[in-house]
Amino acid sequence: MGESTRPLPKGRCMVVIPCLNEVDHIGALIDQLLEPAERLDMKIVIVDGGSTDGTRATVRELAASQRRIVLLDNPRRLQSAGINLAIARYGDEADYFIRIDAHGGYPDDYCDRLVDEAVATGADSVVVSMATMGFGAFQKAAATAQNSKLGNGGSPHREGMPGHWTDHGHHALMRVEAFRKIGGYDESFSHNEDAELDLRLTDAGYRIWMTDKTVMTYYPRASAGALFRQYLNYGRGRARNVVKHRTPLKLRQALPLLVLPGVVGTSLAFLSLSALAPAGLWVAACLGYGAWLAIRQRDLYGPLAGVSAMIMHLAWSTGFWLEYVKSWKQRGAAAS
């Protein structure tokens, strides 16, 4: 069983930024991190998965004048592999690391608050809530959906709650020792690798603290196709988690599983119009909730948020069932 060690001194810390084609964001993000890096004596490791848009040139230019910046190649391209690589290469120089997503938004004191919470609680991992924000019409609608129970199912790291011990949240800070002892991220996961790691982390006796002292801003996909593909992969990742660890789904995760069967069931409407009922109720619930958001929150994007939620539900359900069936077929073939 893993055990928390004494509170960490402020000093042995590093930032890891996995990225791919983030030229529009990486320069400003690094500039923002330089001041806290000086305060906390942090190395900033950018792990690039083979960018072709000028990201690497931007990082090299900044690294030439800033000793704290390091560019590391990530041949496997996946974020999970990139972070594992950064910890393998530079983890001996730090007691803990802070994971920063290149396409997110962060308060200027984000790193300071995470370190303060690690010291105050003795947590092995400090996770944060996500505040979703959009700019274009569709992105704003997707943000409205993801900030609501319709889109997040009441997930604590989506809605924000007072600081508390938890079993999962958006990854922010982690002790290098704990990360290494459980084997780091599972590099076979392209999505949901954070939830998979948290399962092993808590099973090993390590503790996760959800802080209310800071938050990160997430920018959702800006088109229906991109949003569908993202949630399709989320569903696949969750299914792989269920198959690997045999863990039951929470109610908020299980309910969307009914969406794909309900939609497929409409093909039987020629036999009985009652086959339309499940999908019809789902559509009515999503659109109705979106209209309620528009009225209650005076949000013009509420009705479109209902459509965004439908895309998310259907994609997640489809991805889960595709991966779940695939995994059990593979197990059956291996056993025969």
C-alpha cells in the first residue's frame, strides 16, 4: 500500500506540457508560466508529439533565451506517453510535477495554489475543477452543455465543489514518487488515461485532493464533427477502463449508455411506433433542458446546448459500446 510522505518543500517542482500543433497557444502559455517558474524554481518541459505547424520552432526560440525551458520529442504522440517520458527523463529533479494542457486557460497563480494545497493537505495528487468557455456560437453552446448537469452528469470536477478528498478529478499536480510507484500512465490509453491512473492511485492507498483554491479553463471543440469524435473517444476510453479494471459505472455514466440502443431501436418503428419512444423521450429531455437553461440563465445558446448535449451523449454511448464489444471479442478469441 502506498503512503503519503511528509509535506513537500516548495522548490523541487516541474511543469510538463504535452502538445501537438499548438503554435497559436504555446508561446503565450510559456510566457505566462515563466514568472511562477522563477518563484517555484520549476523546469518547464514541453513534450511535443511531432508538431508540423511551427510549435517546435516557437519552443526552441524561447528555450534559447530561457534556461528553464526544455523541448522533448514524444515519438508516440499520445499525451500519456509524453508525460511518462518527461518524468522518466527529469523526474529525479523534482518531488512533484504539474500537468498543463497546451489548449487550456490558467490563472497566473495556478501553480502556486497547487503547491500550497499539496503542502497544506499532504495529498499525493491535487486535482482541479474545469470551467468551460467558448467563443463562437457552437463552442459557446457546447460550453453551456458541458457546464450543466445535462452535459456533465454532476461530475465534481466539472461543476466545482468545496475542497475535499476524491477518487478522480482533472489532473493538475502529482507526486513523482507516487506516479512512478504505480507505473505512470497506461500508454495504451489515448483517452481517459487520467481516470485509469486515478483508479490505480487510490487502489494503492494514495490520496487525491480536489482543490477549490484554483480552477482551469477548458475550451470545447468548435464544430459538431469535432465534438462527436472527441466524445466517441471518451466513450471508448471509459469502456477500456471498465474492461481492464472491472469497475461498475456510476449512474451518471451508465445513463448515456441507453442512448445508442434507443436510437438504433427507432429502426423498428415499422413494426411498432412505440419503438420511437425511448429516443423521442431523450430528444425531448435534451431540447427541453436546453430551453430551460435559456430561460433560467438567460443564455441565448441554451437551445443549441441541448443539441450539443445530444451529440455528446450519442458519441459517448457509441464509443463505449464499440470498444466494449471489441474488447470482449478480443478476450474471447484469446481464450479459444
